[in-house]
Amino acid sequence: MTRPPVRTGAPGAAGTTGAVHFSLLGPLTARRDGRELPLGPRKQRLVLATLLARPNTPVPVDVLTDAVWPDDPPRTARKNLQVYISAARALLGPGGDGGTDRLVHGCGGYLLRIAEGELDTLRFGSLARAGRAAAERGDLPGAARLLREALDLWEGPPLHDLRDSSGVADEADRLEARCLTVYEDWAEAETELGRAAVAVDGLRDLVERHPLRERLRAAWMNALHQSGRQAEALAVYDDYRQLMARELGLEPSPAMAALYRSMLGRGREVRRPAAPRETPSRVALPA
């Protein structure tokens, strides 16, 4: 996905100059005034990534330790963590209100205070919530626009440069799962608006990576059908039915089967399964 424009301000901290803006939706990066900042050695970046993955939430010391030393932490682990925390504090700088410390330690661990405009994952979540709220109000054009804006924040698999740490990999998988759900929301909104063609190729690519994800299949079927490609839409279902039988010994859900039957004798109107089944699969970002 394309890189979003660098933001020079943040909600709640408007007018702040020289603020650092962090990105987890791709490799871990930090920028000040559009310039990328050095983040130090790998262990220091692992600590920063773990804190940023849980913004405004206490992160226990044990979680930070496991992210950096998953197997056998040294006896000096806590002392080393304090060094990495100090480096993170220097990078973050003071908070906007009275110069308060941005990274504080309490009984629950270390808590990093950060505003929405300073971290791309927070901005992503805000846009996704706004898009879903617009869809619930019946404002599908607004929903599609907001959801697309959220997706455009992604630069690739999150934290892919630090995934050899199991703790960071778990956080990255959680972020990827959120992106995949938002992609489904966006594709469904575009299809209901009669703009299925913009979603067909991306849905195909994602189904190839997540062949057992039923909601994704349903969205692809609907997009193909609305685009006048009924035979391909029906073939998507047949492939899914065979895959489910072969891999899991199951049939598609009743809602998915009903979607298929409805396509056999209807025009191009959109219908989505009432309760698509989510089968486990590893998440990956759309290209």
C-alpha cells in the first residue's frame, strides 16, 4: 500500500512542532518533520515496538522482557530494559501538556502516552470506527471513503522487520487481522455502491492467501457477480466447497450456501451472508 502523507500535527496536540510520528503498519519507523529517525539497536527497537503496540496501556515488565529475550533472559535484563526505556524517553520527548513524561512506570508496568495523530495504528482504528459508524447510518459513500483511508495507512505487513520476536509477531498478527476485517468492510461497501470492480482484484489476492475465510469468499463472489461475471462467482463457491470438504471435512455454512443458491437465479443486486463463518487462517495484508 502507498505511504500516507506525513502528518505534522496530531489531534489533541495541534500546533506541536518537532513531534515524533510513529508507524507500525509496515516496518517500525519514527519521523520528525518528515525525516526518519534512527531507532537504535534491535533490542531497543523491540522494546519500543512492544510499547507502541499497546499505546496508552500499561505493559508489564515481563512482557517487555519476553519480547527482547524470549528464551533465556540474562540476569541483567531489567537493568538493560531501563537503558532501552531511557532511550525511548529521549526519543519521545516531553508531553504537550506541561512537559509531562510520556513514558511512565507504575504498578502495571510501563505506560506510553501517545495521541492519535502520533501513531498510525491509532489513526487506523479511528478511521475504521468512523467508517463502520457511517455504514450503520446508511452513509455508504462516507463509509467506503473512510475505510479506504484507513487501509491506505498500511505500508506492508506490520513490524515485519521484528517478527523474529514471538511477542512482537503476536502483536503484528493482531494488527493484520484488523486490517483484513477492514478490507472486507470496505469491499462490501464498494460493492453495495455498485463499484464492485475496484475491489475484485484485491479480494482475489486475499482469498488466495486466506482460502478458508468465508466472509472474504462471500465478498469476492458478490463483487464478481455484480461485475457481470456470474460463472466466476459460482466457481468461487465450488472451489470453496471442495476445499472445505478436503481440508476440514465440512460443508460451507448455510448462509454461504444460500448466497450461492441466490446467485443461480438473480440479477446483480448485492447479498451478503447473514452470519459468515470465520475459519482460522493466517492473515496477510492486501497488496
